[in-house]
Amino acid sequence: MDGDDQLLGAGTFVECVFHCVECGVGGTSLIRPARIREKVCLDCGGDVVVTVFERFRPSGSRTSDWEA
């Protein structure tokens, strides 16, 4: 099981930073790991880059960035 699988398998909320590729909106959010890949910008509907804070990743996880 790699870091992606560990994170996505976790049911608890994680804290993340997101940034919209298209309009530049960014912020922080609590999100369930299974929803990370589905996250879109609430302003323009564009793709967002999501980074999970290190302290909230499951131990042993090495991957924290996804582009939704």
C-alpha cells in the first residue's frame, strides 16, 4: 500500500491547502481524503491543486499533492 492508498483509505477529515489553476483562488479546507480528486474551485469550477498538510497524512505516507 503506497501513500496515496493510505491517505485515500482514511475516513477522517484532513486539513489541506488548495489553489485554483484557472482563476488563482486559494485557501485552506477540511476534506475527506476520498473527495480530494473531485475537488473543484467553488468560484469558477476549474481544476485545483490540493496539498495535504504533513501532520494530517497517515504515517508512512509520502505523497501529498494531487491535481483534481
